[in-house]
Amino acid sequence: MSPTALTIIGERINASRKSIARAIDDGDEAVIQHEAGMQLDAGANFLDVNAGIYPDREAQILAWLVRTVQSDLNAPLSIDTTNPDALKVALEAHQGKPLINSISLEKERMDSLLPLVREHSCAVIAQTIESGHIPVTAEERVDIAVQLVDVLVKAGLDAEDIYIDPVPQPVSMAGDAGMETLKAFAEIRNRLPNIHILCRVGNVSFQLPGRSLLDRTFLPMAMAAGADTAIIDPCNNDIMASVAAAEALLGRDEFCMRYITAHREGKLAGKD
Amino acid sequence: MSPTALTIIGERINASRKSIARAIDDGDEAVIQHEAGMQLDAGANFLDVNAGIYPDREAQILAWLVRTVQSDLNAPLSIDTTNPDALKVALEAHQGKPLINSISLEKERMDSLLPLVREHSCAVIAQTIESGHIPVTAEERVDIAVQLVDVLVKAGLDAEDIYIDPVPQPVSMAGDAGMETLKAFAEIRNRLPNIHILCRVGNVSFQLPGRSLLDRTFLPMAMAAGADTAIIDPCNNDIMASVAAAEALLGRDEFCMRYITAHREGKLAGKD
């Protein structure tokens, strides 16, 4: 697939997947490097690495994942951890500009992370969570997003290195969860035109059947509302076909050339 | 499929389809009635009838289509013609409240149609077209929509019988055509909360390959922006799966029960 206008964070190198946990346990670099290469070929801009299921050895494993991928491929990683020590070790192992996944508006954690962000010239995913509270309404999300951007810009980050994540919640839990997130995307895009907005697609479909269908339906709605970045599996042809169609429909694919090329090459999952 | 929150106008009884033209030429009522029944079973709320490819006999054929469907099934039809004489004859043949597809902001045509609308207590699709000019921007569409609703309400129509069609244009012709239509949906919904907004889905994908993929990607974006009615083929499982997913995601399917039921019954095209 040709590069998309959407910035794609490939989600496959996550130890909660059995094949990744097995590769970690076996120290099998080839499996990790294969997963990395596949995702880059499919159009990923960042590769997420997550070893959260190993709380006792998270720092060591995360650093190993970073070195394993980057010894083979020149790709920026998204360091996905809630553990500040693991983050520090992984950032030290990382070459180039990493993406931190993620920070939120929690003073204590922010104070420990900002020096690391500055030291490693990171880009940052900033979740609209304040002191452990995930907002319900669009307004709360927008309010926290504005505060986050203020703090991060004051800390010296460029707007283009800030990825606001409005933290979609599952529609299985609250019927208006999807709509509130879409409203948040639109209003954050309106208030903060220069930052990135991330859609953590899989959140909305949590605990429902047919998640792939829900995810590939939600992402175009999120893109129309202002999201320009997504955490997805770029090797999932159905969701990549949705992305290609959405970009053509939203005028982010000049003369629809990427869409037409992908269709001609048989890369769209659509039947006609 | 259980009834959707989306109002669906089934598009299959259109003489531009070869099987329908053949049925018309043969006077084969069973084919027309079968197409009508299939669409109602699949969730259509209105059945569109179009005989525009027969300019010389359009009135006679349209009236025959109306009588043929309604002698078998109690379903409201969407009378799809630009010919006022054909419309008049078809309306006289119609039982119950018909939907006129369509009127626009053209004084001469409006003057000839409004008496018919009143006489037959019609619902009306009103296109945001003024004197033959199809708008380019969202603002023009909104402006015409406001004028149309004003004229129609003054003529005695209830808001719930007005279906505004912002006339999407093909993204193959202009890259911003999709985005301008989505903006128009949102602003018309904002300005005119009580009227229906129609998405004529197939317009945007005109002259592109993979139209089914484009259509099922655009409709959820249109629904998120405020469209509550669509002209589609309800027998296309892919687009109906998109509708079911979009309604679950947008909070228009309480506890996602219709979506979960459709998934359990194997009616969603999604692979997982």
C-alpha cells in the first residue's frame, strides 16, 4: 500500500499476542523483525512495542524489543508502557525520535516524564485522562486536551510532536461513547489545528462481536471528524481498505490516485 | 435485518437496471413484486420507482410500477422522476403517503409541483439545487436547504415530511466534494434539527472503481454528520453491515442489541 495521509502506529508487536510472547520467551529476534518489516511494508509510520504482560522484567524486555527492531530496520518506535523505569530504559535503547505511548494529565507522572521527554527529544501521545479519571463527555476531553497541549508546549515540545488521544470508550458500556469521542475529535481539531489527533480504534468495539467491522466503520468517522493518526494493525486488509476509501472520500488522496492504484493492484478488500 | 434507525429508500426498482427494464417490457409483475418484497424484507422503508429511461411512456410505466408493487404489498413508494406529468399520474395511482423524489429550488417547477404535493399529502425529497445549479460549497447547500424548508413549511408540509438532499458530488471530479457534503450534513442538522437529511450515497463514488467499498465507507461518515435517511440497495449485505455497525457506534441501537443480533444471525459481512 502506498503511504497514507493517515499516520499509522502499527500495533502488532504487543506481548499480549501469543506469538509475540513466545518470541520474547525464546529470544527469537527473527519473529520480532518479521513483524516489524511486515508492518512497515503495509504502511506503518511508527511501530508500537508493548511488554506490559511482563511486569517484573518489562524494562529489560522493552529495551530488547527496541534493539531487536532497530538493529534490522530504521523505524521509529512507539514505546507503550505505563512504567516510568521501563520507559527510561527503552528510550535509552532507542535510535532517532521515539514516540511515548502515553502520558496523561497527572501531575506526579508528568513531573517524572517531562525531563525524559526533553532529554530524548520525544514525540508524545497525550491521553485526555486527568488523575486517573477517563472523561465521559466531549467537553471534558477538549478541556483536558487544551491543558495537556499547554503543559507540553511550555515544556518545549513542538505542536507536531504532540498526539492527543481522546481515549474512546466502548459503546458496549455507554451508547453515547462513540458520539462523544467523535465530537471531541472535531472540537479538538477546531481548537488545536496544529497538533495530531490519535484514534485508538480498538477501544470502541471492546466486548462486542465483529470487532473488525466496527473498527473499520469507526475509523473513517474519526478521520472525517479530525483524527489524523491511528493505532491499528496495518496488515489487516479490511481496515487498510477503509483507510484508502476514507482518504479518497475526504480529499486526502489527490485525484484518488492512491485509491485507484490500490484497487488496480487488488489491495482493497472490496468485492467490486 | 431488524428495522434500522436509518430510514432506507430501496433503490432497486429502477429501469436503468436490465432486469427491471426486461420486466417492464414483458409486463412481468412477479419480477417487480419480488424486487419489492426482497427490499422490504431487508429493511427498506420506502421503495424507489424510476422509469426515466422511457421518456415517451414514463407516466404510464411509472403508474404501472406503483400499481404492481402496491397490489401485492402495502409499502410507500418513492416516486423518482423529473417529469411533472409522470409524477402526477404516478401519484394518482399511489395508495397512502408517497415520497416525491425529488423537487429543488426552481420557481417554475416548484409552482407546478406544490399543488400536487398538497393534494396527495406527500412527503418530499428536496434537493439543494437552485435553478439548475448544483452547489460546490457546504455554505451554498445550507443556504438553499433553509430556503427550501421555508417554502415547503409555508406550503403546509410538516418538518417530518421533508427530506433535504444536499446532493453529494463525485470525489472523482473534485477532491473536496465529500468533505463539503459532510459539512453540509452537519450544518443542516444543526440549523434544521427536525427535518430529515438524505444521503444519496452512490453519488460520491461515481466513476471510481470499488464503488461498494466507497459507499459503505461514506454512509457512516454521513450518518455521524447528521444524515438519517439513505438511498441504497438494502439487499447489499456489505452496506447493511456498515449501517448496523454505524448505528451501534453512534448510539442509535440501544445496548447494541440489533448489531449483536445481526452478528449472531450471520447477517453481518464482517469476517470476525
